[in-house]
Amino acid sequence: MSWDDHSHQLEPVDAGYNSRILQMLPSSRARWLCCAFLLLSQLAFGADWRRPAAQLAEKISALTGPGVIALEITNRSSIASADVEQIRHLVVSELAASGVRVWQPDQAAATAEVTLSENLQSYVWVAQIQQGSAAEPSLAMVSFDRPAFSVGGQNSPLMVLRATTLMSQTEPILDAVVLDGSPRRALLLSGTGVSIFDFQDGRWVLAQTLPIVHGAPFPRDLRGRILLGKDHLFDVYLPGLACRSSEAGSLTLACSPSDDPWPLVTADFGLSGFYTPARNFFTGVLAPGIGKQKSGPPFYSAAPILKGNYILWVLSGTDSQVHLLDGINQQTASKLRWGSNLAGIRAACRSDWLVLATSQEEPEDSVQAFEFPDREPLAASQRLALNGPVQALWSQQNGESVTAVYANSETGNYEALQLTLACGQ
Amino acid sequence: MKRFSLLWLAGSSLLWAGVALAAIRPHYGGTLRLTMRQTPQALDPISLVQADASNLARLIYDTLIVLDHRGQPEPSLAVGWQAESGNQRWRISLRNGVSFSDGTKMDANTVAASLRAANPDWRVLAGTDTVIVQTAEPHPYLLAELALPRNSIVHGGLQPSGTGPFSLAQWTPGKHLSLSATEQYWKGRPFLDSIELDFGMGDREQSASFDLGRTDVAEIAPENIRRARAEGRAVVTSSPSELLALVFSAAPQSDEEAHLRNALALSLDIPAINNVVLQGGGEPTGALLPNWLSGYGFVFPFQASSERARQECALAKQRAPLLLAYDASDPVAHTIAERILLNARDAGVTLQLTTHGPAGVTLARIPLASMDPQTSLTELTRTLKIPTPAFTGNSAPEIYSTERELLRSRRMIPLIHLRTAIMLGPNVRQVALFPDGSLYLNDAWLEVQKP
């Protein structure tokens, strides 16, 4: 929390107070999360209310002088109630240090009504002080920056579908890949470049940024993939653009206009799809195709289900339907209410692949694993709730994890998660 | 009720987290149909602002700067900026590769010309990829002002072109506007193919059109929000933002006149107006800025005191009725004006209602100009044609001091901060109303309905 000394002692104003203004209330879950985030972030930031409390107490004591006052504190900000009590204690003790004792109203020479308020950028604490028979209260006000909150990913000890937070940033994240090694590295793809992080001392440290240069504007709902290469570090697929990292020496990234199809799962699967350069979906044209099927409906994402001697492909269509392609037939699973993002995933204890699917709920979202014993999906994991809509869901090289990116509706940050399926829980 | 134009800065032009994509990826294509009360007669940014149709400006034009959800400046057509000489001279670096809808490349000269036309008081110099804005006085919140719709960057004369996500397809002044998606928009082509807007439609007309499936987005007056929700419509509202106020034509010329205004302010039962006439469509206020923007709005009183009102009235020695003007085209303005008249009469103040001609006081709606409090207050004073306040800083206490001085000038009596509201059709996605009431359509899309 940064601090600027914005405290000012103000002249008296007309008496009278507005009734408490009820802002639009978020859902109970959102409120709970908000409170939890606030609490956690306050802990993380040290929750140091001492300085503003001291400033406010100083202003109050300057107006009242030494003596006995009554103190009321009203919270109309996002400050957690536990913190309000802490703030009260701080103000009382700071007042005491200035010779002002807080006591019952009927024995007090003055009453200080402190309101903890806020605006878009700052906390605003106002003390309205009524002394004796004065018609108008005196006013003291301090303001100081509100912290920018940051939260981790969703994780539950009971979950079979596990989420590990990789990164959080304000710029949209398109994809992320983790490279095991020493140190562990992570590649983060955004619309402006690839950021390379090293895992040091328990946190990701930015080591290098490789800018992506492009001529034509990117589509509004920008999507992209980053896939590890065999003879070079990685390839990047973006609408109308392909980038390849250097093979040796210092790491560079070369991008050029390209209509090449994108690998649908990983390069090992050998199936790619052509992506519309100015939109946000795959055209449906496949390379080389699924059996006899060289094309399907336009789709947003695809996941494979291994079926012995063939692969059943599950496509999330632009028509909001889920389509199944087995190399000969195309079916529509009209009852499914899945979102646009699907990805294939494997669990270590199973030989087959499962489908991770998002929901169609708004504004929150969830991810759940499904298996396909036949053509009807069966839930294979619990629903992993995310505090915001999923932006990307891409299988990683070995299929043992999926990168999920969601827009955290509380913080506005984009969160990249590594999702894995754990067995036997 | 006269709608004060100037401001409506929809501004903020926020691109914030609230516009995050939904669980279903956006679909490209389709035409979004909207209805509006306003009747803009011209499409240049200043005319749109004056017609209270700034939301349209953001569809056709871009500004150099946008404000994020905390009111902080972010790059748009500008990619960077630097303040020099104590915030009196700003060097702004421009984005490359942006074109106007008429095909002209945006460069420093066109940007400078556009800013000069909108701000005759500024000295704007064009460099290679930069413009330099010099102001007569230090201007620490210039970036927020550059985010106002009236500072949209335009090229051309009577029918200027912009760099925005949509370009003009068809235009019948005051009646209808067709916009087409700009394929090469520098921030990415909009999801919608086109937008059709019908103007000059009252609330009932809009509601009927919505019920018949002829429009996808319709406005709802604050007094109808509660009913629309009860009817199960998909209603989106802003935070309380548009100021309903009594605005005096001039500063008080005598102590008696000042007492008369005090008496009028103390006589008003504002909560009753909000709860009964406006059906809770706003929040009573004694402040100019809404509390969510200032953080201190609650300290300004608004509660009626008939005893004090009568005392002030006795000091006023009113000799002639005070003319109160209201906008006859606003369906609730007459009812509110009558309420005010009755409240005032109880305190001994004589008002006379009028819908035309000069009046001593006007019942006005003043849209919130910006997500930046300083800019909002400054634009408010421009609207009222009173001296622009000098800010000593940007902290809440400093802005409070300025607002308090404005209120003490007795040029206006704040009544209620109104919510802006719209109702959305079942397949409309990512249409956002920001806290300041501005409508954001740049990310809107239409969902394909499942068979």
C-alpha cells in the first residue's frame, strides 16, 4: 500500500448527514471472496493502518484539544470488519497519546463520527466532530491509496482436478508453458510478446521478453498458442502470424505472416486446424483430417478421446453446439451446455484421455473433466469453480496438464493456471 | 428537464476487467439494434457531446487516452506521455499505423488540428510522432481531459472521420444511424458487423419496440428500473452518476437572494422525490460528485429542515415568484417540479413553473463527465459557465475543498444522483454500462441461439 500524506484539516461545513448509501451488492460468493481477498491482501501488505489512523487522530485532537470525546466509526468502504476494529483501536490509542480520551457520549465534551469511505483510487476517512452546542461540525479528512489486490488461483484440497497458479498479470495471457529443468522456466504468451520466467526462490522471475511484431491488427478476441519445439525452444501460433524461436545462441523470436494450421492438441497428435486470421475460431478445415473427414464445422476448440483403433474428436462449435467426429460420422451433442473452451487431458493413473470443458455460466466459470465411455460424456472430476470467465484452455505437450487462463473478475487480472488431474482422491 | 450537454464524457472509455469475455467465446457477425431518447443532429464529437450522445462518439472515434476502471489514464491513440514544466506542457507520443475511416493516416498534424479545434485555449504543436500540448496554467489532470469524448481525434470537416471501431454507413440526422465494423480497426475488428440506432424514441416507444423484438438494447428511465426488474427483464444499471439538480441562472446578487436559495434547499424532501416519483431510481445527495467517485459525498447535507427553511425564507424577503424551468419532454420532470413547488410553498418560498423562456432556476440533469473527479468538477463548471476551479492537488481532501466552494457559491442545489439503465435482449452479450453511466459497445456480440 503506497502512502501519500493527503491529510488536511478542513473548515466546518453545514451539519447533517446522508443516510448510508447502499451500492450494488455483489453475489454472496463474490462478497465472501472479496472479504477473503481483502483479508489476505491486507496480511500480505502488512495491513498497516497505523499511519492513516495516526494522521486522523492528530487531526481530531487538533480540533478537540485534550479532553474526553465520544468516538463512532462507520464503515462504508471495502475494509473488512476485522480491520475496522483494528482501526478503531489504533485511532483510540493515537488519540490517547495526544491527551484525548474516548469515553461514553454522555460524559464526552465532543463527538467524533468517523466514516471509513473510499473512492476509485483511495480510502477516504472523514471525522465529523460535533463540539458543544456548535451548529456545524468540524471536519478532518485523510486519504491514501488503496492497494491493488492480487489473488492466487483456485485450489481445494478435496479437488481431483487441481489448479496451480502460474502467473497473474493485467495484460491478457494467451497461453503459458512450463519447462521442467533447473531452473524451471515458464513461457508466457501475450499479444505483445513471449515473456520468459525463471523459478527462483519460490517465485517466477522475469528473465527475458521477446516482442512479437505484426503488421495487420490482431482480432479483438485474440487467441494464441505456444508449443515447445523439438529442435528449437518453441513455436508461437497467432491469427495470421507464426513465430519461431532461435535454435541456438541468444534467444530470439522471428515472426512472419502465416496461414499454417495450428496443432489442435500437441504436435504428436498430427492433427491441425486452419485458424481464421481475423476472427477467433478454427475454420473447420483440418490437416490432414480425421479419417475420411477433411473438415468439420467451424469450431473454437477441440479435444481428443482415444478409442482403441480410432480417435473421437470433440469440437466446441461456433454454433454453441458440441460436435463429435470419429473419422466417418459427425454427431451433435445438443444437450450439452458447455462453453467454448475444451482441452484434452490425461491422468497419470489412466491410459485414456479425458476432456476438460468449461461451463456456459456467466460471469463466473468452471472447469470439469469428462470421460466418454461411448458418445455421452460422464463427469470424471468435480467442477473447479473459477472467479471469472475462462479465456484459454490449451493442452500441454504431454497431455498431463492443461493451461487455463481466466479473467479474475475481482482483480481484473488474467490468471494462468496449470490444471492437472490427480487420481485416488 | 433540460439535459446539460457539454459533458457526458462517456469518457472514461474504459477498457476494464468488467468487459472480460464470457464463458462462451464471442461470435462474429450480426447487427445490434439500439434505441435512444436523444436526437443528435451532427456526428462530430462536440455535437454528440452537446446532444448528450457521447456514447456514439466512442463508436466512431478514439481518444488519445482512456481511463481505466480506477480512473487512471491508459494509452489509446497515444502510446506514452511526459509532463514538463510543472504539468503545463505535455509531450504525447502517438501510435503508428492508425488510419481514419476515410483512409487518411493518422499523424501528428491531424491530431494537433483535432485537439486545437476542440480546445481553442490550448497551444498544440505537432512533432514527428508526437504532439505537445501547452496550457496557460499547470494542468495536472490533462490526461483525463484528453479522455473526454469531445477530445476525440477526428479528420475532416463537417462530416469528420474517426479511427474508431465503427464507421458511418448511413445517417439521417436526429432519426437513424447505421454503423459498419471497421475491418482494420487497430484494436481488432469489432465482433458485430453493424449497429443500427434509432433516435428520438421515448421510454414507452422503446419498451414497445423491445417487446416486439425490434430492438436489442433499449434505455430505461430511472423511474422505470424497478418495474422493469419486476417484469423479469434483463436490466443493467450504472452506479448513481447523473446529477439531477436545481441550477440557478446566475450567482446570488444579494444576501436576500442567497437566503432564498438556502430556504429552497432546506425545504426539499429529496428522499420522497427519489422514492415516490423516481421509484428509487437514484440516490439523494447533497454533493456534486457521487460518493463512489469522491469518497466524501456523504458529508454534504441534503436533509430537509422546514424550521430552518422558514427562518431563511423570512430573511429572504421574496418579492416576486421564482421561475422554475423544466424540460417538458421529460416525462417525470413535471412531477418532480410540482413536488419542489409544494415543498417550497410549505417553507414560504414561491415558485412558478415554466417550460420555456428564461427562468431563475432550472431543473437539470447533468451527466457525470468523467471517472476522474477533478475533470468531472471542471466540466461541471464549464456546463454552468462559472469559473473553473483551481485545484491544489488530486487528493480527496483537496477535491473536497473545491467542491465545497462550488456548493457555497449557491449556483446549484444537488438533488439526486440518477442511475443509467438499459435492458438487453436475450442474445446480447458484453454490452457494458460503466459506473459513470457510459455505454460500452465495442466488445458487444450476439449469441447464436441454440436450436
